[in-house]
Amino acid sequence: MSEDDSEKLKREIIFEQVSKAIKEDPKNWRSKLEDLGFQWFDDGDDSEEVEEKLAKPENPNQELLVGYFEGSIKLSDHVLDSFLAEKESTNPNYPLIRKYFKKGNENLKKLLIFGLEKNPTDIGFLNDLGFLQEFKNILGELIQFYLNACEKEQDPNNFEELVIDFCCYTEPNGFDALHELEQKFGPDSDKVKIIQKIRQEQKSEPESIEF
């Protein structure tokens, strides 16, 4: 028997064993296959988690931020400036900062709110707060900050971007941001016209099909 024929025979035997195990016990087929010597491996992409575990501060700004997130440094303008500098860096240490978002770090939340108190319409801080909401239940606060930003923003393009982001971050939680904003502004206001435009665009988008 040639080597190719031998391998083919082995594959046929294994196939028969697998088929027999599944037919004999369809509810516990995984256990049956383990008895035959099969091993299961998790092929999920955990590269982000590994990066975050290995991430270390690489410059003074990052060291300051970690100290603040860990509670050894008090909130200040200097901390906020360091956070902004890191975000605007050409090579930001995303894994280092991202892990504090995923932990729902309370000091990170205070930092974002501190930034929004200084600049209520800052889309970057609002987006960061929206991202934090995915890991920490701050929906009520997120809604209030977006409502406040939408009220204060006067530039039509920036307002439209705020509304779209507002919808994206709150819709998964069942909140109807467009309805809330329509109630907030007068029916003939320019802002409501933008809101209605966004609503119409959402209606015209094709619905996704799930299989």
C-alpha cells in the first residue's frame, strides 16, 4: 500500500468514526469526539486583549494618565491636556488607554465629563463617553450631555454630526434620540429640519437581512 493510499484510508476511518459518534449521540457528540482524541481550540481573536495586558506607558503623558486612572494623581487641566495630547499623537498607545475604557474606569469617566464641562459640544469627548457607555452603564448621563451639546451647537454640519452620533450610541439601548430632539426644539426650527432630514435618510436605508 502506498503512502497516499494509507493516508486516504486513515481519513476514511476517521470520517466513519466521526459520523458514527454524531449519529449515536447527537446531543453529546463533542464529548464522543474527545474520546476519539479530538481537541478543541478557541479560534476567537483575542489579540486586543493580549495587547492590553502587555501595554505599558511609553512616555511621560502616558505615565501621568495611568497614574490618574489608577487613583494616585488628582484630576486637573494638566491631566486633561495629557489625555488630549495622547489622542492627537501620531502614534497613540491605543491598547494602554483602551483597557481603561473596557474596565469602565470611573476616573476616565470623570475626565471625559471634566472635558465636556469645558467644551460641551466637543464631539471627541462625546464619542469617548459613548464608547465608555458600552462597558459602563452611564446612559442617563450620556443622553443629558448629548442633549446639552445639541442645544448649544449652532453650526449646522456639526449639529448634524452630533445628532447622528447621538442616535448611534443610544439606539442600541432603546432610546429614540430623534424623537427626544424633536420635542426639545420648535417644529419650525432649523435644527428640527436637520433632524427630520436624518430621520428620512434612516428610513430610506435598506434594512439589513439576518441569516
